[in-house]
Amino acid sequence: MPAKISTVDCVVIGAGIAGLVTAARVGGHGRRVLVLDKSRGVGGRMATRRVGEAVCDHGAQFFTQRTPGFHGVVEQAVHESAVVEWCRGFARDGSIAVDAAGAGDGHPRYRGVRGMTDLPKWLAAGLAGRGTEIEVRTGAKVTAVAIAADRVRVSIEGQDGAAEVVEAAGCVLTAPVPQALDLLTAGGSLDRLEAHAIERLRTVDYDPCFAVMLVLDRPSLLPEPGAIQFGGDAPGPVAWVADNQRKGISAVPALTVHATGAFSREHFDEPPEEVAAVLVDAVRPWIDGDPRTAVVERSVHRWKFATPTTILPDLFVSVSLSPPILCCGDAFAGPRVEGAFSSGAAAGTMLADRLGGGGR
Ligand SMILES: Cc1cc2nc3c(=O)[nH]c(=O)nc-3n(C[C@H](O)[C@H](O)[C@H](O)COP(=O)(O)OP(=O)(O)OC[C@H]3O[C@@H](n4cnc5c(N)ncnc54)[C@H](O)[C@@H]3O)c2cc1C
């Protein structure tokens, strides 16, 4: 059966923080925007999951808001009870909590009220409130991005396997850069793209990350505010450990443990349960009792593209001027939520300008 073909003004690939803010900036003035994400929900690496009776953030753990644009959004999200301040800094090792006591940088660290997906869910609800102008579709995997005449041709595979093609005047890719490059390569239009832009994107690499979630039978022994952020030179395989109950999102004690980039890279292809055992051993000092009985449930997640190790200096990269195709996300403005937001906002503003007032 031939693929269904539809038309919009702009396709945004990815409904993480960068994609959602891009859509917010492009939508308006009669422009129709379609946001596509392959996952079941929005948020991307701002991810929360249920493990038994516990709720665990297993991607981003908190965010800061040091830039004016993001500051305003976070203030509004706090006002509407989607986001709340967690603390002003973290213990840097297991013995002292100087940052938590206010001796650190003192910047507020925020979390979603029920988990880190709350901020992207709140942003997506705001987009839905704008009527038919912006559609956010999850469970929609983009398989290729091509240029056909003067339009962008985006191929999609839905959850039911049905193929669909969307044609658009412009497109923004917010997937991690290697995945964005795969989509452009699959489209077969590389010869129509800016060669130097593609070369720059090819320099972007990411560290993977093993995330282990451990539901405990009693409170953890973590210092205030319930998390430790290990410095880059700390020995051992752990970069972060947090108690989701102390954080305020889980009814029962449950740890999220993140391995360092170096450890995750070295062990990425090993059986996840064996890697998890090493990480459980490393956080044993903060588990009250023998982990063999104190850990009542566990879950392991492997992030293949967790944190960019190369940050490009521009807020986004334009891979095609006509039709406009931009790449943005946390590899452009800093490897964190706030950076992804700034990058998406800049790309969205640029595309809105390029598209002018609607009219497919
Ligand atoms: C383990 C971990 C811990 C972190 N800790 C922190 C932290 O404490 N503080 C902080 O500020 N940041 C943290 N980060 C980084 C932060 O999560 C990211 O910088 C930010 O969420 C990136 O947002 P984004 O929109 O650029 O990308 P993403 O959130 O990755 O969004 C990209 C979206 O594209 C979608 N996608 C990809 N390919 C396709 C396709 N073919 N078709 C359709 N959709 C597709 C994905 O499903 C995804 O939803 C952490 C990240 C990880 C993984």
C-alpha cells in the first residue's frame, strides 16, 4: 500500500526539551508544526519510570536555569506546580555535604514535581493548548529525511508499522547528532546538504551511561539532600547516586545510580546485570543492610547517547538553507537540559523567521 502523504509547514524530530521549545517558537502566525518522537511519551533524556512501587528519574536528574530565556519558563513552570526547587547543590563525596549546606555555588537545582518528565509534559500541554496549530505525535519513528524539489520529505514508521510521508517547508532535527546524521544519510540527499556543516556534525560524539535503579526495603544512607554528585576525578565507576524518595518523587526509597562515561563506554556491550552488580557494590556504603536483601527490585537502562563530549560552538547548525533544515540539541549549547533548551529556542526562532507567515 502506498504511504500516506500529508503536508505541514515544519516537522520537528524529537519531543525532548529541545524539540518542544523549537515547536513553541516555530508555531504561530498560521504555521502548522508536527513534532514526531519514536518513544511512547515526551521528554527524551528527561525520563522518569516506575520500578515496582518506586518512581525513579533515570536520565537527567535536575536542571539549572542560569540563562534569561530558560529562567522565565522555569519560573512559570514553578508557578503552575510542574517544577519545584530541589536544593542548592550536592554532596561531592560520601562524607561531607558542604554544597548542600550552602557552601557550594548556591544555584538552585530544580526537578519536576513528580519526576523529570514533568517539565516536558508541561511544555507539551502548552503546545496542545494552542489548538490544531501544533501536533505532538509520539510512537512515530522517523526513518529518513530527504529533500524533494524545494521541500523536506520526512518518512515515518508508526507504532503499527504503517509508513507515512510528511512534506514540509522546513525541518528541525533534535535527535542526538549521530542519530540525526543517520536520518539525513538514509534520506539520500547528502549531496544537497552543506558539506562543511555535515563535517562539523560528524565531529560530535557522546558518552554512554549505565543507569541502575534500586528499590530499597528501608531509607538509604545518603547525605543531604539525598544525592551525591561525584567529581570528575573521583575514583570508581559511579558519577551520581540519588534517593528518589528523598528527592521527593517516590513513595518508597529507591536509588538511581549513574556510571561514569568512561566506565559506561568500557562496559557498554557487557551483560547489563553483570555491570549493575559492579555498580551496586560501589554504592554499598549508602545502602542500609546487605544489598542481597535490602534491594527488593532493580532495573537497568543503557543510554547510548547520554552526554555529548564535543560541544559545537553555535546554538544550532544549518545543514540546508533551501529548504531550511537545522540540527539542534544539547550538543550545541551545553550538555544539559538548559543547553538543549537554549539551542532549541534559537533554532525555532531562526526557522520561524525563515518560514515567515504560514502558507504551505
Ligand atoms: C543519564 C543522564 C543524566 C543526565 N543528567 C543531567 C542532569 O542532571 N542535568 C542536566 O541538565 N542534564 C542532564 N542530562 C542531559 C540532559 O538530559 C540532556 O542534555 C537533554 O535532556 C537533551 O535534550 P534534547 O532535547 O537535546 O535531546 P533528547 O532529550 O535526547 O531528545 C531527543 C528526542 O529525539 C527522539 N528521537 C531520536 N531519534 C528519533 C527518530 N528517528 N524518530 C523520532 N524521534 C527520535 C528521542 O526519542 C528523544 O525523545 C543527563 C542525561 C543523561 C542521559
